[in-house]
Amino acid sequence: MSHRTVSWTRIDRAGRDARTTIPAGMLGARALIQFSARTRPLATAGRYDRAAIMAAACAAVSGIMERCGVSRREAMSSALKAAWQVAKAAYLAVAH
């Protein structure tokens, strides 16, 4: 009968590799979106303002492209994800 040894280093490394990574522009995008959300709220009276979310994302795209050197498509993806995260946080803040 053979014994299998457990390599905790290998297990730990596999766990780290399996984690999702935050795209490079996401953290910067979130800050840009929060800055633009001060002038026009993304969620009011229990509803999302989709036009404001899209406007905030479009405003953040050029900054993401400059900082990260990514294509417009990737920058828009990061900007929209960040805009919805900020909008959901604002929605929950208004609800409470």
C-alpha cells in the first residue's frame, strides 16, 4: 500500500492561483466613478439612474486607457463594472 503525501505549499499555491484577480484598471476606475458620482448620483429614491451610470463610465474610460494602456473595450468593461459597484453601494446606502 502506498502513501500519498500532502504538500501544503502546493495546496496553498493552487488556492492563490484560483483566486480571481482584480483587473489593473478596476481600482482606479472605482475612484474615478466615485468622483463623478458626487455631481450626479447613480441611485436615488430606490432606483438606479442608468443614464448617470453610463455617463460616469464613459467619463472614466479615457482615464483608464491612459493609466493602464488597455483597449477601449477593456477600459469600458472595467468602467461599467466599477460604475455598477458604486451604484449598488449608493443604492444600499440610500435604503438604510
